[in-house]
Amino acid sequence: MATEHVKCLIIGSGPAGYTAAIYTGRANLSPVLYEGLQPGGQLTTTTEVENFPGYPEGVTGPVLMDDLRKQAEKFGADIRTGIVTGADLSKAPYKFTVDGEKEITADAVIISTGATAKYLGLEDEKKYAGMGVSACATCDGFFYRKKKVAVVGGGDTACEEAIYLASLASEVYLLVRKPFLRASKIMQERVLNHPKIKVLFEHNAVGLFGDNGVEGVHLVKRMGEADEERYDIAVDGFFLAIGHKPNSDIFKPWIDTDEVGYIITEGNTPKTKVPGVFAAGDVADPHYRQAITAAGSGCKAAIEVERFLNQ
């Protein structure tokens, strides 16, 4: 099997990967970028993006990602379809397998593989994707001003999202599987005392309904050991807040991650503990997870790669 060698390899193609490709391309580093499982990343599953600077009228996720991709290609980035399925970061040049068959080595690497929002696994979540189902309140909350929404989850993120949505929506249902909240004490108090938030404990969402988008949720309420009650509530938006899974598994033997799998970088830099290997975007960001912060971290990673290769 012939091995291809590149100076700079970028793994993943969301705002972080494409921005890194723009910067490394302009620096004449001939970056090669593999787009991964979801070319364009999570944003390609959203419809309207209104909070990315430079688009006063808003832009759809797929168009925004296509713009970034074209810009990267304009500066010489070699963008390829393919999934990096294996990695060996034990020594430089670093070795990777693409689609289980092709081998590629690289002097410097930017990991921008993103994170995948966790869903309940209902068929209706796919059916109503971009039509009332969302995994990001800060991205999509604005579209539900003065409307009713439901948030699924019982941790800090779910409580934060419920409070954020309550500043926009007319009513927020927080659907909690357990009889208690896992969130920190202060978040619990804020949610339980909020006039617009109604917490429904021991409730499972089992389906969604609506003609041209979400109009309501089918719920099952546990009533003791064997007993349950089924009923529907009317909502316009259904928000998942049950966590994200960073796409970092193949790199874990060599770099540090937190208990969830987010890559740990040094201080406020994109540096991992392996020289010449950098992490950008949601795979290393448990806090913000926005397109603009991912793009910013892609820029930082690219500048670090340039410095590293020039040493």
C-alpha cells in the first residue's frame, strides 16, 4: 500500500476545519482536509443561521459551510471526501488510515472532528430535523419567541437551555426522565423558581406530531412501578439537551481527553500534548459550541501549525 505524505492534514470539515484550511492554504502549506462522516459538520443539519457575523439577512447552514469550503479551495486546500478511521500519533510523521484502506502521513495535524449531539433515538427526531427539533438553544431559540417549547434533560446544560429559552418563549416544559434534576443546586433553584418553566419529572418523550413541523410531543409519565399515563402537550419546538459526544475516540491513546471525551489542550491554545498535533472546534470545546468560536479556534490552530512547521 503506497503511503502519501502531506505537510498539514486537517481532519473534519465544520467551521473549524474549513477556517484552518483557509489559513494554512494562504500560508502555502498545501493543506489536505478530509471531510469526514458529515461534510460541513453539524451546521449542515440546521436551516437558518442568524448569529454568524457578516450575514445580516441570515444564511442557511449548508450555504454558510459551502461558502467556507469554496474559500478554502480558492487558497489551495485539497478537500477530499473520506473518513479518517485510524491514527498513530506515537511518532512523527504521524500516520493515519482513511476509509480503512488508504495510508497517509503528516508533519502537522489539526483535529477538528466536532462533537455529535445526543438524541433520544426517535424516528420523529429525524422526520422533524430543522422543523422544530434542535440540539442548540442559543442557535435556534430566537425562532421560538412567544411560542411554547420543550427541553429534554435534567443536567446543567438542560437547565441553562431552559432558562435561556424562557427569556424568549412564552412557556418552557423541561422533560426530566428521573424524579430529580442532576443539575447543580443553583441551577435547580433557578429552574424550579422560574415562572415560565414547568418541570415534568419522570416523563419520557416517545414521539412528536405535527403537519408542517413540530406541533406537540407524545409523553409517557411514570406513575409508580407498573403504572404509566400517556398524554400529549402542544409545543412548537423540541430541544435536546442530553449532552454531546466529541468525535475523539481514535486519538485517545495519545492525547488527553476529559471524562466525556473532549480533547484537553494546553491553556488557551489549540496545542495537544503531542507536538505538531492541534485540536480545534467542538471536539475540544465543551462550553461554547458555536460556529463562530469553532472558526476562531480553527484560525488559532492554523497559525500554530505554521509556527510549528517553520521551526
